[in-house]
Amino acid sequence: MAKDSYLVGLIGAGIGPSLSPALHQREADRQGLRYLYRILDIDVLGRAPEAVGDLVRAARDLGYDGLNITHPCKQLVMDHLDALDARAEALGAVNTVVFENGRAVGHNTDVTGFAASFARGLPDAPLERVVQLGAGGAGAAVAHAVLTLGAGRVTVVDALPERAAALADSLVRHFGPGRAGAATVDRLPALLGEADGCGGLVHATPTGMAAHPGLPLSAELLHPGLWVAEVVYRPLRTELLRVAHSRGCAVLPGGGMAVFQAADAFRLFTGREPDSGRMLADFAELVGVERSGSAVG
């Protein structure tokens, strides 16, 4: 008999405002499931990111069915799992852990979530030259997604040059020579100039989140011939998207990625097919409620 009760959670830093619990629980309610989604915020718990392994083991021992993993633990968690699916192994990042027969198995729904959101929100965007800012766990996923969608070349830029180089090397091994490269931050003006009219910018750093406000690059680097895709969704309209839109860029908020990755994670946790269209409507309603000043659970 199929299960009808699930206990899942989210591990990360500063995740109290996350909409993941509400997205999962609303879909579960529609499917007649008992579904408890708990927030395990390492800031609130007073734990370092490196404690993610202890939290995963505790969740398994307490009978959790699975966990979502977010910043800054997507790469750190990998050393504490029993197995990885092929996509997570190729990405070097995990955002979903499923407990199966006492084993913790890592997956990545960020890549499929971003790909679905991009195809829906920027269906005609040119992909000849793509500049990606950020090479962390989310960055690995979205770079794979963009190349899977047919990008000619992705150039990864990160404040840590060695991290950008490592991700670019991984992408080349997976997608082939010439499809990816790494560059330092001082190369951004030239790179975005080369992408003008034939590509765009993917932003995959925490800058712009409620806890990390601001712009990740100079506003003068944004041209009308660029599209700008955001990974951050809290707030939905980041400073980067606001400025990019004002400068004539087509923009893609991070909300679609959040919804589609949640739908994929729900499927992994429950084995049931989520209604992503309803979940998109849920997201819009939840964001609207927040904007009106009401509380969201």
C-alpha cells in the first residue's frame, strides 16, 4: 500500500522565509497526503555549514523521508551521503536527499527546475554566449541546465577563481571542448559586451537575497541586448532584476526555478506526480499574500 504520510525538511542558512514548505504542503493537501515540512535553519540552530552531515544523520534516525538542501550546504552534504544519482554526481552538488531503506541518496532538482523555468520564461532567448556569475552549488546546476538547453558557450565567473575553473573543467568534461570556460571578475565588462545581442547573464550567487542585499555587478554592464536570469527568489524582484529591466534587458525571476525544483523534489519524496501548474499558481498567491503584508506559513 502506498504511503499517505511524509516527514521532510529543508537544511540551509537564513531559510526561515522559504516558500518551500507551503509549496510542498499545498500540493500534498490536494493529493490527500499528510505532509509535514520542517525548517532546519543552521543559523537558528547555531550550527556551522559543515554540520550538515550531522543534521542529515539525525533526520534519517528520526524517520524523515527526505530533505531539501540549500545554500551553503549543497556541496558540503555530498560527503555524508550513501549514494548519488548520476546528475548530482556530474554536478557536484545536491539539493535533495531521499532516505531509501536506511540509505541517504542525493539528487539535484535545481538543474531540471532552472531548465523548465528558462524554457517557459525566456523561450526565444539567444544562447550563443552566456556569462554566469557564481560557481557554487546552484551555479553548477544552472550551468548544466543552460548547456543542456543548447548554449554555445558558458563562461563562469566567481569571486574564487579556482572554483570557477573547477566548474568550467567539469562542464567541459561533460559537454565537450569549447562549451565552457572560466574568467576572473575583471573580465565581466568584456564578456558581457561580447554576449550583447547573442546571449545573456545568469546570476547564481546569494547577492540580492534578503540577507545579502545589493547588486552583484555594476549596473553599467547591463545592456538592452542582454537577457538576465536570476536564481534568487527571495525577494522575487531582486535589485539586479529591477536594474536590468530598467536598462532594457529581458529578465527571468528565480520563482519559476523554485517552483519546478520543488515539484521535482515532491515527486522524489512521494513517488506521486505533482501538478506544476497549480504549484506555479500557489507561488504567485503566496508572493501576493506576502506583498499585502499578511503572514505566510
